[in-house]
Amino acid sequence: MTATGRESGWAEVLGDEDLQFIKRFVLASGSLKEMAAVYGVSYPTVRLRLDRIIAKIEVAESGQVESEFERLLRLQHAEGKVSMESLKLLLAAHRRELEEGTDRKGQAG
């Protein structure tokens, strides 16, 4: 458990602004139209923000993330800071590096 008494997990990957957005979203009964009015932005902008939060939660909940590097990279992609092309390129390089490190350890023994 964290200092707040909650179990660690998906909420830890969300920043304060994301958590505030989720709170407002729940209080708006899930109305994206109402959220757009509250934030003074367009419906597609609110939808994009929600999609990015969903992607962050999916990364946190995924049992397939193999390393802290991969988790951070996928979170950066979810936030729109890393393109899909860059994500794939960096993950492939990271996995090759991990495999090479495993191969070297096996040969050293």
C-alpha cells in the first residue's frame, strides 16, 4: 500500500491533473459533452484526453510489460510524447539489448 492507504497500481501512473479529470468525469456522469463545457474545449479534445488516460491505465494493468524502461516508454507514447514508430524502434532495440545481455551471461558461466 502507498502512503495514502491505497494499493499501488494504475492510479500511480496518473498525474494529479489526470486524477482530477477522472473525478470530474465521474461527477459529470461520464458525459464528454459536459466535460467539454467544463474545460472550455471541444468534444474531440476531451475524447483524446480520455483516450490517453485509458492508454496509461492499460499500460499499468498490462502484465506484458517486461521492464521499467518499457513501461515508461509506453506511458510516454500514451501521453502523445513518443510516436508509434519511435515506440516500436526503441522497444526493438531494448529487447535486442536484453537478449544480448542474457546471451552474454549464459556464455560467461
